[in-house]
Amino acid sequence: MIIIRFHGGLGNQMFEYAFFCYMQKVYGDRTQVVADITWFDRNHNVHNGYELERVFGIKLPCASYEEIGRVHEFYPGYHMTAPVRFIARRMAARKNRTHKPEGKHIFDFGKSQYSVNPAYEDMDLSYDWYIEGVFSTDDYMKHGGLKPGELFGFKDPLSSEDSLISERMENCSSVAVHVRRGDYTGTAFDILGTEYYRNAFEKIKEKSDDPVCFVFSDDMDYVRENMGFLGDFVPVHHAGAKSFEDMRLMTHCKHMIAANSSFSYWGAKLGDDRGAEDRIVIAPKKYKADEDAVLAADNWILV
């Protein structure tokens, strides 16, 4: 059995699901590939909880607590506090590395998460495996012959109001501009200043006539005060359980200026599936202050 842990916000869950589908394609005829979604039992208020089923109608085959415990002796719902759960997971992982139990672990974070990890090649299926990571790359989709638009189709139709916005986007030289602040402010992700957006917009203007910016942001006051160079932009923002609608509307824009965000990445990536050959996507050269990594598709322009 291969158990893949799901956690984080919608963008991360989508990377995890793309990896899950890749692993099913590679190993699914030889062993069970199942999901561990128990992180959301204790973190249902983080971002918007588990969203793959609600947003895309994806139903995952899930491991039970007993199956998870058999692999790494850790019941996600057993401990009441996150620190104790963290310690228990690390103790179980250390024991599994030294005593050759029934299960093995892969913690796929850091540099290895941005490209295909060789640890997943020719895995020893005489063991059960527990895999935890984010898998922030489109390489798994490429290797598995998977297309984003086939993996992720929004379950429900657009609202009447959002349908009108999408029509505007499709009838002009629309540019989705994602400005994420909120939970990024003061963290390692807080690396994009106004110069990034100014330079990115200049590149768009070089290649597109009369661009109209549709700004997706959780801080419109900041955008209005600091990004006058975007012109008369159209503000777009859905909050809470409707946040995913921002991602969906991003896909309707002809071009995009992405933030250093997995949510932004998928808005751009799904837009690529819908977009024309002359579509332009601008992305940051750097994803985080403390990592030398890029979160972007090969055909995007890095600024």
C-alpha cells in the first residue's frame, strides 16, 4: 500500500492530487494507492479545509486510521494538540528508519519537491509506504501524460455575476493579476514588491494591445495605493468557501501575471489549457526568500 498525505490549501491539494494520479498510474496495478486526508480533521479551519471534492467533485480512496497507524504507528486523530502529533510523527519516522518495520516514509520537502524525486522510481512494494510532501512541479503530470484540464474540472457552474465577469474577460485583452498579501505578509513568501508587477505589466504591454487588468487580491487598498501603473483595473475577490472562484476566473483571462503562490500557479496552468497560442504568463523568478526555487511552467516568462 502507498499512502499519500494531503494537507494545506487548495493549490497544494491540487499538486498533491496530480502526484497521487501519477503514482496511481505507475503503481496502481501492483498495489493500492490511497490518500490520507486526516490532516483536515484537525485543521478544517486552515484556509478552507479539504476542497478537492467540494470544488472539483474528486472522490479519493482514503486510508483508514488503522492503515495509517500500521504504516507509521501514528494515528492522526489520536493526539489532541499539534505539537504532540508532530513529535509522534517524527518518533515514528525515526523508528521506521532504524528498525525496518512494515512501513517506510518519504518526507518530500525542500529542493526535492520542485522536480521529479528519484525516490519514487522502482519502489520496493514489499513494504507499505507513507509519502508526505507538496510535489510543486508539473513534471509528474508530464511524466504521467496527465493534463491539468482533465484532472481538474470545476464541479458547479459560474454564478450569474461571475458569468458576466468572465464574458468581459473573454471579450478584451484581459490580464489576470494576482496580488497575494494577507497570510504572506512578513513571511518568507513576502518577496514580491510593486516593481515585480510594474515590470511584468510592461512586458504584457509590449506584446498585447490595450490590456485590461483584472486584479485578484485580498488587499485591494494596497493595490489602489501602490499600483496605479495598472490603470483602471477591475477588482475581483471571493472570500472564504468561495475563494476558489478567483482561481476559476483567472483561467478566463487571456494573459496572467502570477504571484509566488500555488493557487496562482494553478490559475495560470488551467488558463493555459483554455488559452490561445499567443497567451502570455509572467511568473516570479523566485518562489520563497529562503529557497532557491521557481514555481512556473517552462513556457512562462520569469521576471
